[in-house]
Amino acid sequence: MKGVMRFGKKEKLSPRYIGPYRIAKRIGNVAYELELPQELAAVHLVFHISILKKCIGDPLLILPIESIRIKDSLSYEEIPVQILDRQVRRLGTKDVASVKVLWRNQFVEEATWEGEEDMKKRNPYLFESGGNADQGTNFPLSAL
């Protein structure tokens, strides 16, 4: 399940927001019904106030749902794009190598440290010359 994102959760439990969506009506003191698009028809329309986030007016922070390609199981697979950094830490008596991975649909600030051996097994193309998932084509980080 590593690399698979569930609706509203990530591996390290950092929330992922999609939207914004308009509030259709208030239900009780702490619940709201949202107007969701047809792609999210399998999602329940009523949400607790604690999992909603006030809409920020910056359009760069809004992630279009079409680019994520959410599956029928309300999950999507995150694809590593590039290795940004590498470090070796000493844990007890052994050295553990980690790489900082930039993921598709994520900003550079949201890159995560992953085990190097695990990443090499599942994504060997990241460690070949070029170092990114775009078939060897280098592209600037600001374009992500």
C-alpha cells in the first residue's frame, strides 16, 4: 500500500485537500453538506467541520481532481518524480541510506524521506542517469 493515497489520508497522515467545493447546507452544529462533482459521486456528501478547511484564495494551492485520477475505490497512486537529496544515518550499528523523493502532484516542500533500497526496488528508473520519471527529460522543479 506504500505510495497509495486514500481519500483524505496519506502514508504519514498528513491531510490532502481537494476542491474547493461549495457548501450546500448546514446540518446541525458541526456538519455540512457539500456540492461535490460527479467524479466524487461515491463519496458521502456530509462532512464534519473538523475535516473541512477554509478555502484559500490562492489558485496554485488548489489541486484539480482531473490531474489526480481518483479510482473507483477512492484512492490514487502517487508516483515518484525525482530524487532531490540523499543522506546516510547511523542507527545503532548499521547505516541506513535515505533519499528525499519529490512526488507527482506535490510541491517541493512536501517531499518525503524514503528508504533508498526500497525506492531502488520499486522505482529503479529514478536512479538511472537523468534521475526523473519523465523518460530522461529534465524539467525545472518550478514547473511541478
